[in-house]
Amino acid sequence: MENLFKISFFSLKENLKTKLYLVFLLFSFALIFIGLLLTGLSGFEQPQRVLLNTGIAMIELFCLILVLLNSVELFLQDVETKSIYIVLSKPISRTKYVLGKYFGMLLTVIVSIFIMSIFHLLLIKISKWYVSKEYFFTIFCIFLKMCIVSSITLFAVVSMTSRSVAAIVSTLLWIAGHFTNELMFIIKKIKVDVVKYFFKFFYYIIPNFQLLNLKDFFDNQYFVSQFSLLKALLYTCVYSSVFLFLTCFVFKDKDL
Amino acid sequence: MRKIFICLFLVIVLIFINLVIKNPVGLYDEKYSIFIHRLPLEKYFVVDSVGFILGLRKFVSDIAWIQLLQYYGGSAPEEHCCSEGICFTEDVCHAEDYFEHITKIQPGKYKRFIDYCRRVVILDPLYSYVYFYGVGSLAWNLERPDEALELVDIGLRNLEFQKEDANSDYWELVKYQQAIYYKLGGKYLEMIDKLKEIVDAGKAPNMVKAILANLYKKYGRYEEALLIWEELLLSGDPEYVERAKKQILQLKKLIEQKI
């Protein structure tokens, strides 16, 4: 367990140290700030909504880019710089190494979400507006989505050992995961049974990110009351565990 | 063989979890599907689609909302403001007191206004304010009650889940619908009462309040018009502050003359 913590914190430190992280963080600040400028464009018509939604969207977008790039980069960098051999030559199992990298990534996401949310809340406060508790649930749901994406990216990078392919696969799954209801709509229109069953299988395999997309309705009490955080948590745990299990499974037999 | 069994087991786990935990919200069921509605403004298709597939539907709807305001606030130079076959030049259309007479002129102006509204509510079907703003503008500013009713129908379909709650936006939209029917039937006093109900509910855009104030003025109910303009002045909305100041002065004079 101690080793797992060490790898996680080392991974966090590595993530935070990269120049890419700093650039993206500054860029996200700029984008959240643009939300404040957009409120000016909307004038007196719903400016608070614009600022809130822009900020939340930018936090999610930044986290997604961070997870995609860092998960891909850090693992392959370890292989290329051969630092992975130093870690694995110690009494640390490959499973612990993968889990350590994963939790390190999640810690980075937590730190980033925290920093960006503070900045966003500050802008909201300056504008003399407020946020409800649903805002924090929404931010938590963004984190849950990142847990799944991170596990998928890690699986993709370990099994495919290619930066671009891993990033593309994860991005496509992210898109498909937000497109599930439209996918079902298409499935219903398909007349050829084989194609229909293939798409249906695909539909039930891919993560349904709409399930965690609280940011699309957090200002609507009716829908919020139907949203179950426990179910969202369970869903995230299952998906992350499956992909982490697969990652460990592939990594165990991998020739480095 | 062991590997295949493990993979099969994991696939079953994923299918099982997707079958057990369905979208608890059902927000994006078929009714809200982007394929059914088809995005109405071709020039924004790429932006809308990218936002949609990245799961940033609400953010893109805000961008669409700002673009709607810019379109409606702009001069729409390709169009003229016409009334009963008489077209006005652009300087008349944009004279300072233009909005006061806006109910009489310019049917046919801002032709794509309803498309802009539809675009926003396709991206975010729960954005009630767009229905209120769009319906108010179409019915009373742009003199296109048919299009206003079309937008009301979209709104009522999308907000149907609120039907049980008497104070919901669904019933607020029904009030707009009733007011439009009164207008179409020529029952202007009933229409004004309905608009008053809408304004009193507190969810109406400032634009609807201004419309009601203008109607009060038109029907000689200066005191009530004055109250609304005073409220608009206090709101600090830059769009209305100057006009509110002017109207307040005018109305005070009219009240004095009346006495």
C-alpha cells in the first residue's frame, strides 16, 4: 500500500512539474475568464448562466485534455527514458505501478479541478452572483467522468503503445459516450438485423457519459432530484475497475 | 482460454451495468434528439455539432443565445421594417422611439429570429428564458404570432415534465399562449390582463415588461405604465434605462394632463 501511495504522489509531482500542465492551466484560466467577457455580450439577459456554464465547460474540457495527454505521455515517457525499469526492478508489482500511475493522474485532476473551481468561483463572487450546491455536484461529476476516461486512456496506451492511437481511441469513446441517446435513435432506424445487433452491443459496451453529465441540467430542480450520485459513483467504479483490470492484465504479460 | 473467459466476463459486467443503470434523467431521450429536430442554422452547424458531441451542449447553447441577442440587437440590413404595405427606411426603423411603435411596424424583419430561438432550445431544451424572450418578441415586437405559437408548442413539448407544478415555466408558457390567442382574437384588454399576470409572476424578460408598459400607455393606463417603467429604471438594464427615463417624464406629464 505504501508503494502505491509513493508511486501516486511521484506521478502527481511529475504531472504538475511539466510545462505542458502549466501552459494548459493558464490557458484554462484564460478560457474561464472569457466566460466573464461573454457575460458582457449577453448584457442583462442571463449573464450569470453564461458565466456558470462557460466556466464549468472549460473546467471539463481542460481536464479532458489533461487526462488524455498526460496519461499517454507519462507512461510512454517512462518506457522511453527507461525509468520504468528502475521502478519495476524494486519489489513493486506491475499492477501496483499501473494503479499508482492511475491514482497519480486522478490526484492531478483533483488538484486541477480545485484550482480552476476556485478561480471560477472567484469570478462569480466578483460578479456578485452565487452558486448552489448543485454546482459542486456538477464538478464532482466531471471528476467521475475523468476517472473513466483516465482508465480508458491508460488501457489504450498500455495495449497499443502509440500516443496518437491511444489519444484518438479515448477521444472517440468520449464522443460516443456523449452520443449514446442519438446512437439508440440510429439503432432503431437500422433495418438490417446484424448491423443493428452490432451497434446495440457497442451501445451497451461504451461508457454512457450522459449519465454523468449533470452539467447539462444542474439548474433544473426536477432533473437534479432524479439524479442519483450513488448510481453515478457505482457506474464510475465499475467502468474504471474493468478498464484498470484490463490494463493490469495486458501490462502483466507485456514485453518492455 | 482463460483470457477469453475473463474478457467475456468483463463484457457481461459492462452490459449488465448499462442495463441496470439507465440514464436516470432521461433528458436526452428521443424527444430531445438532435436528429429529430435538425439544427436550423446551417452556418453554425459545425460549432453546434462539435459542442454537442463533446458533451458541451449547454455551453454551446449559451453561445447560440448570445448570437441570438446579437442578431436581434443588430440592424439586419438586408431587411426593411414594413407595416401594412408601407416600408420604412432604416433610420426610421432605428429611431430612438422606434421600440415604442414597434408593435405597429416591421412584420418581416428579423426573418430568421425563430430559427435562432429554435437553435438555442434544440441545444438546451430546458432553457425556459429563451421561450419567454422569443415568444414575447415574435408575438408583440415582430408581429408574427403564428411563429410565436410555434415556439410555444416547442416549449410546451420540451417542458412537459413540469406539468404537475402549477408554478412551473410550463404554465408560464401557457399564459403566453393564452395572451397570443387573445391578441389574435382581438381581445386586447384580456391580453393586457394576461400579460400583467406574466409580469407579476416575476419570470418575464424586461422586454415583455416594456411591451406591457407600452400597451398600458396606448390604452391610457398611464399610472400602471409609469410603475413598470420605474421598475425597469431600477433594474439598471442598460437597454432600458434611457428609455425608462424618457418614458417616465412623458408619463408624468400625461398623468398631470389627465388630472
